Amino acid sequence: MKRGLRARFFAALLPALSQGHARVSEPWRRKLLGGLAGTVLEIGPGTGINLAYLPDGVYWLGLEPNPHLHPWLETALRQRGVLGEVLLGQAEEIPLPQESVDAVVATLVLCSVEDPRRALAEILRVLKPEGRFVFLEHVAAPRGSGPRWAQDLLCPLWAFLGDGCHPNRETLALIREAGFARVEAEAFTLPLPLVAPHVAGIAWKAWPSAPLPEGALPVHPGQ
């Protein structure tokens, strides 16, 4: 769990940071979240910015390790009229039974978890066989590039100020290695300092039997 002055400080900054990122990433959030159904687990939901993009009828579980953000989440649930609850915990130890959720959501989360491989293993564990993991994450710039050099150089300071965020984490590679049957991802850049490279995508626990929906994210195997 995240406690102490750093956790309180980050909780105070996050509302403005989340709103700013949501403005520039809204098309991808709508595409990823608008088609979800059933029980949806969001890891690291922060202030609940993604609740605005969920369809009616979803039961939402928000697993947030920073208790100072829980009042924001409770308020967001009431204001949006979404059924759900807020849980205290971390992605590396999800307090839910095996194969208990239809979807898992992570936006700007895997950059800051302490053990992303363990977190992804937990996501696979709690997903139902037909479940999907949807993600929107900033990622490392290509190796050898100027932006990657800056990410590597500034990572210690950035992580200290950003609640453990690693700007140079190769998150998409970790997702592809985690054991999902199929991973679709779209790479793009956003006008943000140090963390411009992003990926948005869907990872299926088992190979989807139905055709992919119209407008599904394109596959970029080399990303």
C-alpha cells in the first residue's frame, strides 16, 4: 500500500494530471472502455477518470493502493451512477478469486507498479477464460534515440516525484511476454514531456472466438 507524505502529495497532484492526460487521450479511452461489460476490475484507478467512459450496466471494482485517493473514487462512483466498490490493494496481489472478472483495465499504471510481471500474472489469474485486459500506457522510446536517453537519465528523479513511475519501462514487451493468447496494440505519441510514446491495446486471455469488433485496434507485432 502507498502511505505517508509522498502518497498524500501525489494524491493532491493527480486530479489535475489525470484530467490533462484524459483530454489528449480521450479517443483511445473511448475505444478501449466503451465496449466492456460485466464485472470490470480497474487497477490503479486514481481519481476515477475512466468511469466516464464505461457503458451502462458494468459492475466496477477499483483496486487503488493509495488510500488518499479513495474519497475521490467514492465521489466519482456516486456522481457517475456506476455500480461498484473501491478496494485497497495492489496489482501484484489482487484480492479477488481466480477467473472472477470479465475485464481488467489499466491506464498509466504498469509504469509504476513495483513488479509488472507479477502484476500481469495476477491479471491473467483473475480474468475469466473469455476475459480481456485493456491498457493505455506510456512506454519507453526506442533504444538509442534521444528521447530514450533522456528517459534513462531522468528516470530516478521522475520515479521519485511521480509515485514510482518509470518513463523507460518497456511495458508492451512485458504484456506480450505475459502469456496472453492474443495481444493487439496501437502505438502513438502524445504531446507530453518525457512520456510522449504510448500504446493502447487489448490482450485476450484465450483466443477470441468471435470476429473482432469494427474499429478494433490494429495489430502491430513489432511494437
